[in-house]
Amino acid sequence: MQSGSVTHAVAATLGHGSFAVTQRYYAQPDAVTNAQTGRVTNLLAGDRPSDSFSALTAEQLMAQLDPATLAHLAALVAAKGGTKS
């Protein structure tokens, strides 16, 4: 997770049917949050990932974030003066 691997790839590598098992027993919570936040930040900045995660929209990525992380991202966007038109 810390290196940017997508959740379903990590789960599959460990032989888990879903990321829920991986997250519960193996993934560090901060690593999961940081990876998800990084993907959203990169997508919003216009960077397109080269993995299978690239098919997801910003809205789909943001839906995976917890409320505290979303609030933090909103504060960062507001501090930068909003979004580009």
C-alpha cells in the first residue's frame, strides 16, 4: 500500500477474495488512507495513473475516502484558492 499498489492487487497477491480481509489483518490504516488520498490528489492534479485504477473517476476515488480525509482535502483546495476553471 505504501508504494502505491491498488487495494485489489494487494488482496489478490495475498490470496484474499476482497481487500476487507487484507485491510483488517495486514494493511496499516495510515498506509491505506495515504494511498487513497494520493490517488485522488494526483487525479485532481491531472496525473493519470498507469494501472487499472485509472478507469475510476475522481468521484469514485473520493467515495473511498473517510470523512476526515475528505475534509482535509477540501481544506487544502480552499487554501490553494479553489480549483482551476
